Amino acid sequence: MGSLRMLVLIMWLPLLAGCQGFPMLSDGSADWAIESVTLIEGEGEVRRDHRVVVKGDRIVWVGPMSAGGPRAAETIDGRNQFLIPGLWDAHVHYLYDEELTEAMPDLFLDHGITSVRDTGGDLDRLVALRSGWTTAGRAMPRFYFSGPLLDGRLVVYDGKTAAQPALGSSIPDIVAAKMAVAHLKNRGADFIKIYELVSPEVFEALVEAARAEGMPIASHVPLSLPADIAGPQVDSMEHLRNIDLACARNWRAMLEARRVRLTDFDGLRGYPLRRELHEAQRYQSIADYDPARCADVLGTLGETMQVPTLRLNAFYHSRPFEDEAFEHALLGLPESVRVRWRYDVEELREPGREWDLRFANWSLGLVGDMHAVDIPIAAGTDTPIRLAIPGESLHRELELLVESGLSPQDAIFAATVAPARFFGLDGQMGRIRDGQRADLVLLRANPLEAIRNTREIQGVVAAGEWVRREAP
Ligand SMILES: [Zn+2]
């Protein structure tokens, strides 16, 4: 248990003793209601002076205070507070750092993240993790996973070094693609994740198999395909990866060079091969950016959710380690992880260091352009990769989305309705409405005035339970 969570529980103890949990009453009234609160969703009007009634894990009634509504066993005063739907982190890796795995659910909940999309890890271990935590009755965010990164003949995350844990799986041909998707479906994976070294034929086979199984598809743009060919075939794209190439004036020649290299890699491993291609072409692509070509590319992506992970792409711009909130959240990490991360932070803080902002600026600009043409955007962080503190980093992502051109309300949409929609769940979660799942975050400051106010957390409700609640 992290010290942050411990602190929260201590603050909550007197409240717990007073109310003895939230009993279901035999007369059919609800468990609890929050009153006189301001409701803010990812779209639509702000509703002031409202009452939200919860029974079990559902919202059962929402209306203005004047309308009354059903009785509840417990009443919570929501005056001067703001209720938003529980947040998603749409891009996490529970298995990236084993010393952090067990701490992650509590860190997410403490920061108001009530659903996560795990975008790559060993299938057996993810299945065991989810069922183990569920069986233990552990409070955790709703947990959706893809299983391994479906990669090519070579695998980027092949487990050969600590920096490249075994998150990937080799899919050398079409037969393997079909078998992999059937196996994932069978084991309870919620979607598939296609990675960068797949061939165009394998990409196509994976898409076809996932469609046949009714599984949503998340993907990096493979190195062998342009974004305007791969993107429209999938449901989400991660990190804006390889869109840089598609938006360059000479994209055809660069793609051709890439394809040649991808068939001639004897003796190389997946990770260095990918790095070599990115290093050879990323900055060249950005320098050769063609707005007209890019507008055409974006024109193909109107139905494809983008998870830009600006937190990662714009790391040198945002420099989280210079922020007090980062320092504070660091205290919530297990000690062994904190020690390692502090070492990394000290290196980054070396005086006189120069920051190469080309990729950060390109990423922020592209997200603004995407948002301007209504390409759906979702908030994800890639935590815990590159000093992304589980939970805290999602709030940083929201801030960067706003910096790139989304309104604060659009950013809330990106962390609520958008990821729910990826799974076809937006009728059930992501809003504060009758019948929706009771995943909620209570804030003591208005996030529409400053998105940073999503950090001002008074309480968190996951599946109807107060998993964090601070004394007023
Ligand atoms: Zn990732």
C-alpha cells in the first residue's frame, strides 16, 4: 500500500466508523446520494445544484435538487464541489515494471482513474492478474486488456533486456495471425493491439480476424504501411506513431526505404531495427512536413480514435520532474521504484541540458490539427514507461491535450466517453446519467476553469464504492 493511499484511508476512518459502510435498505431506497453538487460531463451543459443517487454499482437517479428523487441511506454534501465521470487511462502497461504492478490499481484509483486499457503484456499473466485481483475482491479500476503486442517476424519487446520486457509476440504469417486472434478471444482479451514490425499481409489478416471475432483493434502504424492506409482499418492509433512519415512531402521514397530495410535485417533484433528506422526518418519527416498531404492523411482518420500519449511524446516540453505535483506523487510509489526513478530524474536535471523539442512541438501541433477536424482523441499515458506515475500522469496528459487545443471539457471527453466508445460501452459509462455505472470523481475546484483542477480530488467512486473520500 502506497503512503499516499494510507494517508487517504486515515483521513477517511472517522467517516467509515460513522456510517458503517453503505447498506442496502429493505424498503428499496438507495445506498447514498450526493446533493447540491455541480455536474460536469465531457460534453453538454453544466448542471448546477443537482442530486445524484447511487444504488449498488449504478447511478439510479439524477436531477435538480428541487425535483427530489428517491430516498437514500446516506447523504453527502456536494456544495461547492464538482462531480465528473470516473476517468480512463486508455494506454497503460501493468506488466512493464514488475515492481510496480501490484501498486498500480491503488495509484490509479487515488487519482480518479476508474478504468484502464492495458495495451500490451503477456496474455497468461494478464489473465491471472485480472482474475486474481477480482477473486480477492480488490478495489481496482475496470481492467480491459489486449494481451501481447502482435508484432512481426522480429519482436520489439522481446524480453531480452530489462528495458525491453517481453510484452510482444511474433506473428510471422497469416496462419499465425488467425490463430493468435482466436486464442486471444478465447482467453478473454477485450481487444487486439497490432505492433510496428508486422508485414502488410499480417496486418490485413489480423484486422480481418479481429473483425470476425468482434474485437476492437488498437494499433501502432506498422513501419511497412502509411498511416492513411493502416489507420482507417483500426479503431485506435497509439502515440501518433509513424504519422510523421505519412505527412512528409517525400513519404513514398521514405516508405520504400523502410520496406527495403525491413526485408534485410539479418542479425538485428526488433528493438534496434525499429529505433534505427525512427532515428533515420522521424526528424527528416518532421522537417519535410507537408500540410496539404497531412490534411489528406487526417481526412482518412475521422473514425479512428487517436491516443497521442502527449505525456510521452512531449516529455521534453512538459518536463514533469520540474513539477511539485510529480514530486508529491512520487512518494506514493514503492520504494525500490522511487529510488530508480529519482536516479533518472537527477540525470534529467543536469544543469545546462538542452531539450530537443522538435518531436514534442510536432506532436502538440498535430493533435491540435486533428481536434480541429473532429478526429476523436482519447487520453492515455503509456504508464509506467518513461517516468509516468500511474494516475498522476493522466492529469498531465489532460493538461497537454488542453495545451494542444482541446477545451477542458474536450479533454474530459477524451478521458471518459471516447475510450468507453472504443469498447462500445458509451451507453453504460462515461456520463452522469440514470442507469450508468457509478464511477465518479468529486473535485473541490472547477475543471472547466483550469484543467489542472482535475487534480483537486475530494473523493473517488468506483463501481458505487467510495474508494477515496477526504474529510471536507
Ligand atoms: Zn504502450
